[in-house]
Amino acid sequence: GLPLTMDTINDASNRHLRKLDRARWLAEIEVAHDIVVSEAQEKHDSIYNIVFNENAEIDESIIVEMQQLAQFRTDQQKGGNFFSRLTKSIPFLSSSEPMMPFVIQSDSAGASLPTIPPPSAFLAYKGEPSCEGGEIRSSARRFVGHHKHAITLIFVSMAFVLAIGLIVTWSDLKELPPSTTENMRLIRSVLVQQNVEAKSLSKRGSPQYEALVWLAEEMESGKMQYKSLENDVTVVTNDQGQVTSMNEAYGEKRELLERFVLVTLHQATTSTKSWLKDDNWLEQGLSVCSGWFGVDCIIVPEEGPQISVVTKLKLSENEMKGPIPKELAHLSALTKLYLDGNALTGTLPDKIGDLSSLSALRISENDLTGIVPDSVCKLKDDGVLQEIESSCGGGSGKIECFCCSECI
């Protein structure tokens, strides 16, 4: 081996010290990274809790404030795009003073802040740091160490501005009349009482939200009237879960729920193209059991107040395109669901297994993927579901099915 000299010993010592420094710097950066992410997540959750109530609805006071801000921008800000107007309306963003002045001590970085990779990128580096690389890491370490709270503030500010922007955009996109908004609140509460997911009802642009708006506007038009939505429900069922008696409130709420489900199905599968046949669908004031194409119903119960409930959906080869909404599971009397020969995408919702009266399911010749849920196969195991027709085998446009009666 080479003889040991003081220079050799010093070089080895310096390399060892650089490695220790690098390990310490990486640890500091990783801790700072974790703190920033954690604090940003906490702030995000705090903002969400302020903006939305327990039913995932935007709080009324927030809507009022955002409407006032939108009006202020309309009156006071002329020209420019949304973000430029929003910037002008927030004092600390419109200030000419920099929020966090700094100097990057690196020739290659120029006048801009270099992109700092995540800790994993540093840990993956195994070679000796070059002089220039050492300077950059040194600058990054000093920057993170000295400006940790400022970086956190930037993340928090960005999350806050994004939340404000989304709310303002929500207010600007579509101004609904107060009467429609009030009807939406009433219908939403009725649907949530019947276990419809509140979050989807509040997500603007979702099929569920658009169905909610449609129902509220229909109610406002007077073409569909409900008298007992705010009353308590009384219903009696037999051992098979079939309704034997009910009051008017139950009847109205059940019919409203099934109407919502079918409108949601239409909204979810017509975003890019209309159905081949949709006779009477979304005809205001017309019951879903009075001529909506492909919908079959029965009247229940045999005595007393009666309602029509959906038992069959036969929409085969109808040029439907889009996902199958899980809300179909609320059609509790459904016995046949024919959706084959369309262009449906996504997966078959697990909730379809909640349809305890379903005897026939056809989903072949679609663009579905994934696997037929165990909950659906259990219906067959229990002797309820007699027919499951699908395009099996997995791969493109084929869903895996281990319980299908027929694979096409």
C-alpha cells in the first residue's frame, strides 16, 4: 500500500468530515421538509373545516363573503384575468416589496431559486460532491435553515389563496337564484337522510351536483311539487323488505331519491355525447315511471298510499359513455339492470352488491376494467342474482369476473 503521510491523513480526514457534514445537512433538510408538509397539511385541514360544514356544504357565511368579494372585484377591478384580479384584491400579494428577499450563492442558479429535490434524491447520491455541488448544497442548507418558517408561510399562503380562488370561482361560475339554492338545501337534506353521499352533492360539476341543481330548478318551476319532504317518515316492511304500508312523507322522499338516481345516471353518461334513445328523460314534471325510456316500475304497496318504484333499467346498446354511478344502489327494488353494448368506463361499483332484489345484470361489451366485486358475486351465491353477463378475461375493455354466468 501507499505510505501514510500527513497529507494523506488530512485528505482522508477532510473527506470523512465532508461526509459527516453531508449526512447532517440531509437530516436537517429532511426534518425541514417533513415539518413543511405537516404544517401545510394541518393548515389545509383547518381551511377545509372553516369553509365547509359537517355535511360537506360550503358554509353560508363563506358564500356571502365570497359573493361580496366577487362584487367588489366586478366594481373595482376592470380587465386582466382571474388571477391578476385576485392578486390585486389581496394586499400582501399586490405589494411591490418581496415577501422574502434572499441571495442565491451559486453561479449556475442565476437570479432564481433553484429547485430543491426531495430528501430521497439526496440520499440516492453516492459519489463525492464536487466543489460546485457543495456550494449549491451549502446554499440550500443555509437557506432552509434560516428560512424554514418563511417556506412554511409560502406553502400556507399558497393553500389559502387556492382555497379563496376556488370559492370565488365557485361563486362566479353560476349564480343560482336564492329560491333554487333553498330548494337545493331541502333536497340535499332529504337525500343525505337516505344515505346519499353528502360530499358528491357538494362537488360542483359532478353528476350528483348537476342532478341536484336540476331537481331544485324543477321544483322551483312548480312542475314537480312535494308537500311532505320536511315531515317525518312512517313505513312498515315485511320480512323480505317489501313495503306494506307508508305515509305520504316516505312516498315523496322515496320517489325523489329514485328520480335523483336516474338524473345522476343521465348526467354521468352524457357528458360528451347524448344517448341513442332518451325519450322523456329529464322531462320536468313527468314521473320516471311514466314513459322514461328503458324504465319499468311497479306500484307498492297493495293497499293504502301508493308509489311507483323502479324495478328494471333496460338501456342496452344506447351509446352511453362514462362511469356507472354508485347511486344506482339506491334503486332498492331493482331486479334487472341492462347496461350492455355501451361505452361505459371505470369499474363496476361495489355498491351494486347492495341491490338485494337484483336477478339479472348485463354489463358486457363496454370499456369497463377491474373486477366484478365480491358483493355482486355474493348475490349469486345467495341465489338472488341468476344472470351475470360480462366481457370477461381482464385487459383492455374486459373486466375480470369469477362468478359470471356468461362471458362474451
